[in-house]
Amino acid sequence: MFAVSTAIFGQTPVKKKPTIMCVPDRNWCFERGYKISFKDETRGTTKENPDYRKALDYDTELKEVLAQISQMFNEKGFTLQNLEAELNIVEQKLARTSTAGAYRGKEVASNPYNDLMQQAKADILINVRWKVNTFGPSRSITITLTAIDAYTGDEIAPITGTGQQVTTPELSILLQSAVLSVIEPLQNQMQMYFDDLFENGRKINLNIVAWDEINLEEEECNGKSLYNLITEWMEDNTKNGVHKEDLANETEINYVQTRIDFFIEQRDKLIASDAKKFGSVFEKYLETTCSNFSISTKQSGLGEVTLYIGLKQ
């Protein structure tokens, strides 16, 4: 079972504020050419994501904007992850991995966005977009802050506000006024969303893919079809049995809006759960129950995992 007790060795999960990370808005990045292409190995397609490193290096206002907003949320009691610091760690890890891969004669595939999400482990991203308005000698800032579930990409709350018109040239003062116009309703909506995750489970997506001409509806394991075996496990191991079958055919099953326990027990302590940990538990179950199949998992960010089922060679 994936479920976890609410008290393990005296530990009781305590509600908290979500960990957040402020990032430039996706469309804001694309409009300025801050984008990067990568090969999605899971789906075999080429995609584009914001190039946060390029944005930080070339936009003269971005660092100040993100720092100001992060500081104001920090003052409200939120734990903040710093975008540039997390990018630095990701790049250092990638450099070490690439060196090791080159030594072994292998090219290392990487999805920069997913690598960042897995490193930062923020609960919520705040996408930031701003515009400076000029009225004669006076200026103001219109800001849009959009809270996003870092695990699923679900939009939690987009809020736009405009600060007071002032004559100061200081960007920080203009920003503070604009953020103050939206921060209270935004943090309230984020906390409501996060409290729901805490009570009813995190949301993730889970994919099952069959290889080697395996038919999920006909191939049997433990006296049941693979499809029925998988369905029963999902009903027993998701939080309150909540999951939605978005696609199901002979070779693939996609589950979306799948709720999993917020914490799991590991090495006699409670740790935060994610799609990779959930997928690993499922993988071990299938390996134990269906010994004639080869099972592997591949993670995509914090909130999506794919299990591949093939025949043992």
C-alpha cells in the first residue's frame, strides 16, 4: 500500500504554507526570444520551454522584479526557492552527468524545465508578468501573478493589479505598490489550494505503456488481465481511490488528476511524496507480482511518471 499513517514514530504531518518559486511568465519569455527547444523522450516530440537562464542574463529588470516579489512573499511566511540558485545547481549537475556520459561514450538527454522542477521541488510556481505605465511624469506598474501547481501545471489563480501612480524612478517602489494590490487574494487562493492537496492528496499524472506486442487487456498476470490488475492497484493505492482514466487501450493507459498521499514513510520518517516515488512503489509491486515482465519507470518533472511494461529477455 502507498498509504501512510498520520502518526509514525511520534511524527504527525503539520499543515504548512507551500514552498514557492517565482519565475518569469512563459509568454513573457517567448515574446522576448527567451526559449529553448528540447526532445521530449517520453513522447518522441520536440517542444519549447522558457529559457530562464537567458532571461536572467539578458533582461536588466528581471532579477530585481523576482527578488522584490520573493521578498514580499517571504515576509508573509512562505518558503522561497531562488530561481537563479536552483538553475546553478541544475547546470552543475548536468555538467557532471555530461562528463560521465562522454566518458562512457553516451549522450545525456535532458529536459531543462523538468530538471529545474525536480531540483527546486517547489509546490507552487508564481509566473510573473509586468508592464510599466507612463502618465506624464508619473509611472505605475501593472503586474500579473499566476500561481501554478508545479507538479501538474494546473493553474491555481491568475491575479492582475496596478500600483499607484508615483513620480519615483525606483522600480522597487513601483513594484511594491503593484504587488501589494494582489498579494493578499493570491496568497489566500494558494493556501486554499495547498490545504486541499494536504487533505485530499497531491495531484499527479501516471502513464502505463506496454511494449513487445503486449496487450494489456489480454495478457494475464496473477490470474487477471494486466488492465484489471493495474486498475485494482490504482483503486487501492491512490488517495481515497481518486484518479481519472483519461485514455485506455490495448497498449496504453493514462491516468490524470491522480491523488496520492502527501507524505510517505521512508527510513522511519515522513517525507514528501511525488510522482517518482509513487511510480517506484507501483514498479516494485508489478515486478513482484508479474515476474515474467520487465518493468521500468521514467519521470517527467515532479508530477508525471511513465511505467513501461515489456517482456523479459
